[in-house]
Amino acid sequence: MLRFLRAFLFPFLLIWWTAFSNAALGPRIPNGFVTTHGRNFVLDDEQFAFIGANSYWLPLLTANEDVEATFQEMENADVKVLRTWGFNAINGSELAGALKSGLTYYQVWNSSEWVLNDGPQGLQRLDNVINTAGKHGIKVILTFTNNWVGYGGCELYINWITGASQTHDVFYSDPRIIASYQRYVKVLVERYKDSPNIFAWELMNEARCLGDLPGGPNCVPTSGLISRWYKQQADFVRSLDPFHMITTGGEGQFNWSKPKYYWYNGSFLSDYNYNGEAGENFDLDLTFDNIDFGTYHMYPQSWYTELDTPGSNFTVKQWGHNWISQHSNAIRQVEKPLVLEEFGVTGIANKTNIYPAWVDLALKTGHSIMPWQWGQLDLIEGNRVIKYTDEILDGASPNDGYAIYKNQTELWDIFKSAAKVQNARSWIME
Ligand SMILES: *[C@@H]1O[C@H](CO)[C@@H](O)[C@H](O)[C@H]1NC(C)=O
Ligand SMILES: *[C@@H]1O[C@H](CO)[C@@H](O)[C@H](O)[C@H]1NC(C)=O
Ligand SMILES: *[C@@H]1O[C@H](CO)[C@@H](O)[C@H](O)[C@H]1NC(C)=O
Ligand SMILES: *[C@@H]1O[C@H](CO)[C@@H](O)[C@H](O)[C@H]1NC(C)=O
Ligand SMILES: *[C@@H]1O[C@H](CO)[C@@H](O)[C@H](O)[C@H]1NC(C)=O
Ligand SMILES: *[C@@H]1O[C@H](CO)[C@@H](O)[C@H](O)[C@H]1NC(C)=O
Ligand SMILES: *[C@@H]1O[C@H](CO)[C@@H](O)[C@H](O)[C@H]1NC(C)=O
């Protein structure tokens, strides 16, 4: 009888509890939106762990067939999340060339302000990427701007709005720049806020005190400038969109009271990845209510030129191990999910030697991961310069030394197997 009662009552209690907790937490997340539960992502009541892809060039493709083929290949490889740029801003002087070459652009500076391009060579290309992603069961992390000048990052806002003699840090503090950034962010968020194809909004790619412009006096370890900017922008995005997740897009630098040192040119230097000098404060930034999960990046080979050489006390592989462990320890303090959202080494032999160990550790410590960067073969666009040195060559997507193509079988298989592990981790929540 007791057992019967329990069996009978339990579903009602569950419904009551669900209704109650939803009322307490606000409106329910719409179906198909990813949210968080402790250190896990959750999609429609199931845990969601993934292998993702980075491809900033997808919205820059001009042939829809190529967009479709790329997503089909991602689906075949069990990729569940794509990270791409939601920005493509150009100078007024670049407009004529862009119209001629078909370069995608979303904003152009017309001598007094940014003019939005929501036409077929503008945001409609991004619409197509986001729609096609959805058809292949892939969700998109959309990044609002870049710490670097590339593809119209924050240096363009600085140059045009406050003047070319300013330092990089004014991006995070000048009210005119913040208003301009927010105006553009509002356009993107309002355009896609009802779409389940958006995984999360990302405030900036790799926010740092230094950019391609020199640093300034207001962004130092004690100023907390980037942390304040993260909080301000995350709160702004949340005011526009109650449901999608928000993240920083940062490299995950720490501000430890006992920072590490690294070997450079015959002496040990205080390490900018640990001493707050880069500008982020990973431990603090994660505590903000509207930062839903942590991101970090990993490029030890280019960050430490003397790794693997005599004098250095750690290897590229070992440094990566430490960086992964340190972030999974830090995330335990706040119980949010963690994404290693960019990482790489150059050279195929280096990749096949190092990636299995990094991937294995990241998966064992509950991460989702996104290697930099997706390589696509057989694009019908053939040979074409996109911008800068980025080009499609013999049908292969741009290669900055980090691209992973399907014909690199041993490397490709590392991530295909990892995707199987992640799929197996995605189960029904208790
Ligand atoms: C720039 O764009 C704004 C808004 O569309 C417009 O009012 C202004 O006249 C434009 N200026 C130039 C120089 O084209
Ligand atoms: C666009 O403007 C930025 C900022 O003034 C400048 O650094 C960059 O060289 C310009 N790019 C081109 C292609 O004119
Ligand atoms: C970084 O650490 C230093 C020294 O402990 C502290 O003064 C500073 O406020 C910290 N910065 C942030 C952004 O928390
Ligand atoms: C390398 O050695 C220095 C000096 O002993 C030490 O401070 C630093 O933490 C070491 N780095 C690593 C990654 O072990
Ligand atoms: C390395 O150290 C030497 C001796 O202190 C110095 O002359 C040289 O400029 C340094 N090189 C670099 C790249 O910092
Ligand atoms: C492989 O890694 C080593 C050590 O970081 C580096 O010196 C070398 O240039 C890399 N190989 C390629 C092809 O990038
Ligand atoms: C894979 O494709 C790329 C791009 O077309 C090409 O450069 C490379 O030689 C190919 N590698 C192999 C192993 O076939």
C-alpha cells in the first residue's frame, strides 16, 4: 500500500516540484535551448557534452553549397557546436573592394558612424549559417567582437570613435565605444534571440589589456577593468535575452597572488597568464551571475617561445596539462560548465603527438572542447583570397597552420573518437 502510494504520488510530486521550481526561477527555458546544471550543459533535460568546431570563415563563404557541405561534414564528424564570428566590420575605404570581391561585411564606417549591412552580402549570410547549422543539429556560439584588429575587431571602434592615438584599453571604458558596441550587440541578439540554433552569446574573442594597439595605464592587474566590462556587457545581454547562455570568450588568464614564472632569454619572468597582467581574472569573472560557463584558450607553443628548449622547465605538452588541470580546478569553485574553446599547435607531427593527451585529460575532467580550427576540403569556391592572408586554396578552407582536414586521418580520428566519448556522456538527467 505504502509502495503503491509512493508510486502513485511520486509523479504528482515531481510535477508539483517542477512547476514550483520553475516559478521560483522564472519562465522555463524554451525547448531546444541549451542551459546549465552545475558543471553540465543540459539540452531538453539531457546532459549535453560535446566536441565543437571553430570556423570564422563559414559566414565569409559566398556559395551556399559550400556552407551546406561544411555543416554536413561537421554532422558526419559528430560536431555539435560551432563557434564563429558575429562581427565583420570594414573601413569606408574598403567598401568598394568588398562590393567587388563579394567580401561579407556587417558594418561599414561611413565617416561618422557604423552603418549596418543586413542585406545579402551582410547579415543574411550569417542568417544562412545559423539556419543551416540548425538543419544539421549544430548550435552556434556567436562572438560579438575581437580583441585583435582582424575582421573589424575592437581596434576599429577605437580608431574611428576615439581617434587613432588612443590605447587599446579605451575600448573597455569609453562610453561612446561601449554604446556603439552595445548598439551592434542589440542588433544580433534581437535578430536571433528566439532561435534554438544559438548555443551562447560570446562577449569578445580573447579580451586582453593589450591588442594590436598598445596597452594603456587603465588596464593593469589591479584595475579590474576587463572584469567590470564583462559584468556590464553580460548584464546588458541578459536584459535583452533571458534564455540563451552568455560567456566571455576569454583565454582564461588568472590573477593569482603567487603567479608562476617562465624562462625567457636567460631569466625567469613573472608569467602574464597567471599574474593578472593580461587583464582577465578567470576566478572572479566566473562568479558573475550572467556568465553562464567558463571558456579558455591554449597555445603554449606560441605563448612561450622557449618551451622545449634548454633552460625551460616544462614542455608544450606538460604546460597544456597544467593549464587544463588549473581550469578544471578553478571551475569547481563555482560549479559551472567549462569549455576549452580554442587550442592548437602547429605541425602535423606535433598535433598527433600532443592532442591525444590533452583531449583525454580535458574529457576526463568534464570539459567540452573545440580545437582551432575546422578544415574543409573540396569547396566549390576553388581558389579565392578571402581577406588578409586567408584564402581558399585548391578547395581547402584557410589554413593558419592549425587547420585539421579530413585527409589527415590520424588527426581526424582523434576528434571522431572523442566525439563518441562525449556522446556517451550525454545521458538523461536524474
Ligand atoms: C552615415 O550614416 C548616417 C546614418 O545612416 C547618415 O545619417 C549619414 O549621413 C552618413 N554619412 C555619410 C558621410 O555618408
Ligand atoms: C582599417 O582601419 C584600421 C583602423 O584605422 C586600420 O588599422 C586598417 O589598416 C584599415 N584597413 C584597411 C584595409 O584599410
Ligand atoms: C588581482 O590581484 C591583485 C593582487 O592580489 C589585486 O590587487 C587585484 O585587485 C586583482 N585584480 C582583480 C581584477 O581582481
Ligand atoms: C619553472 O621554474 C620556475 C622557477 O623555479 C618556477 O617559478 C615555475 O613555476 C616553473 N614553472 C613550471 C610550469 O613548473
Ligand atoms: C636577451 O638578453 C640579452 C642580454 O641581457 C639582451 O642583450 C637581449 O636584448 C635580450 N633579447 C631579447 C630578445 O630580449
Ligand atoms: C613542432 O613543435 C616544436 C616545438 O614547439 C617547434 O619547434 C616546431 O616548429 C613544430 N613543428 C612545426 C612543423 O610547426
Ligand atoms: C590534404 O589536403 C590538403 C589541402 O588540399 C593538402 O594540402 C594536403 O596535401 C592533403 N594531405 C594529404 C595527406 O593528402
